[in-house]
Amino acid sequence: MMSTLGRWWSGAFGLVLLLFKVVAKHGQTVAATLHRYYLQATDRRASRPEPEPEPTETIMPPAQSVDYTQAPPKLVLDEFVNKALTSTPSELHPFFEAFRNLYTRKLWHHVWWRWQRRSRRKLTTQLSFLTSLLSRIDTETAKEAHVLLLANIAHAKLVYGDLVGTKTDMDAAWKILDQLDGVDNAVNAAYYRVAAEYYKAKAEYAPYYKHSLLYLACVDVASDLTRDERLLRAHDLSISAFLGDTIYNFGELLMHPILDALDNTQYDWIKKLLFTFNEGNIGKFEALAPLFPQEPILEQNYPFLRQKICLMALIESVFKRNVNDRTLSFQSIAEETRLPLDEVEHLIMKALSLKLIRGSMNQVDQKAHITWVQPRVLSRVQIGELATRLGAWMEKLGDVEKRIAPEVSVSA
């Protein structure tokens, strides 16, 4: 049985929720009422005779200074409710009457359960309305509207916690959307948004990464998303890039302006970590590793992240070499990736299975011959190295031209 103190706390919390609901529905009206009540209470307090303040040296006039040591004016329930009833629309009156009744009878827990039932009924009503509206739309003549409604129904079910129903509506929406051409961005955005949120709820990082980037491609990041939404989206995309078991190319994310939302925030180091992975720089990775406790999910998956940075380091090691110098010994790979020698073979096999590289491996000679590396976005340093190699190749080409030019002229 709930203790008296437990019922009091749950009831108090319920009263706060009830007030929030009233404010959310008629925020300006209720706020104006509370403001007038506060001003009147303040005027009454200010009308009391007070001793003359002693002159002090201050750049702010005494009348504008705020005394934070005084308690705020006490709320008189009957006076507050009476003023609210006279200054708010009639449809709000039952809320205030219920508040006064429950407060007087001290039925705190009743407020909490009533709020829960009301929230569930409201969500059920929304789903019923959207479903009935969906049945009135002709799928053949208004396919985009049909997809838009399905996406919103799926989102409502996702909020309710019905993941199976969400996936069913997502699949139905995609079956239609995949056959349409020239779809409005708002329709695409509605689908990719709920798809991304669904995969986030399922903790499926790679699908979330894909659908979230597609969602961002359908909206104007600067105007359609608030600052907090941009920050959350950039954070979640970064985490999914790290933990996605098939994501080894961060290029599209690194070029996206959404990452700018991480600048000068508590997640600034996550952006640096993204570029560190893209460069395959194990030294920088180890330097940033002490910050992982700030993101417990990264700390829990440290072994996977360590293997991932080693794979990226292997790709970078191959990229730095010339085409005719891509036969690597296990010893050199161990040095590049900072792995024990007996773990190099497994690393190469992992890279081959993920199609990050192509080539062959000789376990007897302990060598790997790499013929292809997965393309990815290059940093400025990497682009500089590529330009240097291109310049060297052009010099060799010039030498070849000078050598064969006399022979070509004689034969002509």
C-alpha cells in the first residue's frame, strides 16, 4: 500500500501536470491571469511601509534592484481560482474547478491517474481520427496524401510504443512511395523522419544513419529545425556512425552542415572523433578515448570502436602507398594499426569480408596484396598527399614522353 508521503508526492506531481496541461492549451490566457495576480500581490506587499534605505554607491537605482532573500507572494487558492474563472474562457472552467476540488480534498493520487487516463484517451482519439481520415482518401488519385497520413499514423503509434504497428504502416507507406516520381519534399520528410525515429527506438544504428541523412536531405536544416533539434540530430548521427557495423564511410556526414551544430558545445569532441576515424589516426583516437565516459554507450562499445579504428588505419595505410607498392607485410600492418602480430590476419579477413578492400593474403609469407580500397572523403592533408603523388606521376609521364619522342619522330 502506498505510504502517506508517497501519495502526497504523487499527488503534488499530478497537480503540477494538470497546471501544465492548462497552460499548454491556453498558455497566453493563463499566463496573463497569473501575471495579473502576481502584480496585485506584489503591489500589496510594496504598499507596506518600509524604512528609508541608506544611501549606497550603486550604478542601479534602488527601485530596480531585486531582493532575492524575500519569499515570493504566497498563492491563495480561492483567490487564484476565482480570478482565473472570471478571466478565462468557459471551456477552461472545469479544469480550475477540478483543481480546487482535488486540492481541497487532498486526493493527490487521483490527479495522477486521471492525467494518465486522459493522455491515453487523447492519443487513442488522435489515432482513430487519422485512421478514419485515411479511409476517406482515394489511394489512386491522392497517393502522396495517403503516404503522408500513413507516416503520421506510424509516428503516433511510435509515440504510443506500438513498434509492430509502426513498422506495418512504414512498410505500407514505402510500398507506395517507392513507385512515385517527383514527390513533394514534405511527404518524403514525413516518411524518413518516422523511419529514422523507429530505427533509433530499435537501436539499429546503420538504418537510422541512412534514413536520418535522407530526412535531412528533404528539409532546410537552418530554418526547419531548431537549434536543439539540430544538436540532437548531429549527436545521434555521430553515435550511429561510430556504432554502425556496416558504416565505414563517414563522407556524407562529414560534408553535411548538421555537424556545425556540435561546435562549441559539450559534444565538440565527438566531431573531432569523426574526423579521427575518417583519417584512421589511432594516435588521435587514443588521445580522445579518455572522453568516452561522457558518452557511456561509446565506453561500453570500446572494443568494437578499437577494431573499427584499426580497420580505418589499414585503409589509410594502403591509401598512402603507390599502386605498385601495395604488398604489405603483417609486421608493417601491425605497426600501422598498433595490433599484436597474431591479430593482423583476422583484421585483414574482416576488411575483406566488409568489402573495405580487395586483394589476396598469403599466410605463409605473412603478406597481403591489396588491389582496391573503398573510396571515401579525404581531409585536406590527405588531398595534399594525393596532389604530391599526382605531381610525381606527371613527372614520370613527362620522362616517358621525352624518351619515346625521338623514336616516334624517326618512325614518322
